[in-house]
Amino acid sequence: MKLLSLTLAATLMSSAAFAETLTLYTSQPPEQAQETVDAFMAAHPDITVEWTRNGTSALMNVLRAEIEAGQVQPDVLLVADVINLGELKAGGHLMAYPEAPVADYDAATYDPDMMFFGTKAITTGIAYNPEIAEPVTSWNDLLVEENRGQIAVPSPLYSGAALNHLHAVINDPDLGWAFFEGLNDLDIVPEGGNGPATNAVATGMAKYAILVDANALRAKADGSPIDYIVPEDGVSFITEPAAILSTTDAPEAARTFIDFLLSREGQELVAGQGNLPILPGVDSPEGFPKLEDMKLLGYDADAAVTSDAEVRQKFADIFGL
């Protein structure tokens, strides 16, 4: 028995010696972040993941401070948009992963220099409460007097999806800054992320919201009075990209995490969490609109990186934030 105990102790010590710890910063909703980490650790029990969750802009503020101090904590980022990752790429803070398993993916979903990789498709459209509001067909249909103070809008100063939406809308000649100026004229105050906006519509505190598809459709499936509209003039979209920090001291574990997110198992997890997978052959969640049926509002990501500070400031000036 004593010999067995010593052997077991030696085995445990050996396993601990080879176990790696990976630090993840993510903007995923907390329950999804936990599911993602749990699924990865079940597939790779030799890697422990410690994760921190916040809005993309809030995480980026923390990361910028860490970079300035020379004390970068995360090994991997899994955040909402490519603008912030493009900024990190330009600053030399991301590690390339040329061997990432992207052969079956559309080239538009990952960085051509193989520094960040889309993991899903999340569109931003219009949510509404059918008990107190009528469906609309376009973004500008929201800008009417009866909607004064009744539109929940996540802030791009907090939410990566909202930041992506801001750049997409101002890039569209039929919408542009005039859309946001119209919201301000209706006493709309952008704040927080998509969670509070979902709650505002589902509880009747707001008639409409500018919202990501998954939040609205998951709440609808759970029985909340909320539905999702794909405006005929288009939706913005993000791919929730993942990237490895150049300062990581666990590059192999970080690459393994990227591999998992891009694997069929990882993409089936995406669908199970109520988001659109981007790996061909993986079924989308029931009730979701099809990407091919939507007009997608895009923009030049590299140009957006250059103009981002100016864009954020103009947005803050419009709303007095």
C-alpha cells in the first residue's frame, strides 16, 4: 500500500510538472465562456485555463495598461471584433500561427497574416418587443418621435460588437453618422453591452434595441417577448476572433486552444451556444436567419484601425459621453 501511494504521488507530481496554465481574456457572456473553457479542458486535461471576462473595450483598456507596464497577463484573446485585434497586430503584440487549421474556412473570416481567426458569425440587427412595438424594415424606421427614449443601444465605448456596428454603419452612405445623430435627437443614451439591451426590450423598458442576433433569439427561445429583425438595408457582423499574444510563455497550449475553437467540436459548441458557426457543414441553430439571405455591412478593417480613436471621440461627442 505504501509503495502504491508513493507511485500515485509520483505520477501526480509528474502530471503537474507537465501541465500548462493558459490565461484567457474574453468578451463572451460568462456562461458561454465557462462552457468554452470546460469543453476545451475536457478535451485537453493537461491544460488548465484561467479566464477573465469583460466587454471588449474594457478588456482592451486593461491590456493596454499591461502592455505599457510590461506585464501582459493573457496568452489568448477571444473578443468581439477585428478592430482591436488589428490595433494589437499593428503594434506587434500578436503571434502569427501560420499552421492554424483554416483550410475549410472562408478567407474573409481570418487575418491574411494568420494572426487572428474568426470563430463564429454574429450579426447586429434590430430587436423589438412585439407586445409594445411593431416590426420595422430598415434602420431609419427607428428614427421617429414615438420611439423617443425607447431604443436600447449598447455603447461602442464598452462593447466590441457595438464598435464594429458603429464602423459598419458610418461606412454605409445611406446611414452614416446621420443615423447616430438621429438617435441622439431622440434622447437615446448608449450604454453597456448587449446583455442590458436585451433585458430592456424583453422587460418592456424599451420598445427596440440595436442587438446581436444570438441575444435576441436565445431570449425568444426562452419565452421572452422579443424578436429579431434583419433590416433590409443590412446588418453588421463580427466573427469573434481569437488571437495569441506575442508575449505568451505557453505558445503550444495557446495554439492548441485556437485549434479547438476552429475544430468541428469547437464549431458544434458554437452552434449549441446559439451562435452561427462558420465551419462549412456544421448546422446553424434553429430559428436563425441564414447568412446568405442577409445584406452584410462591411468596412475596411485596416482603415478602421487607423481612424478608430477619431471615430470613438466623434461618437462620444454626439451623445455627450
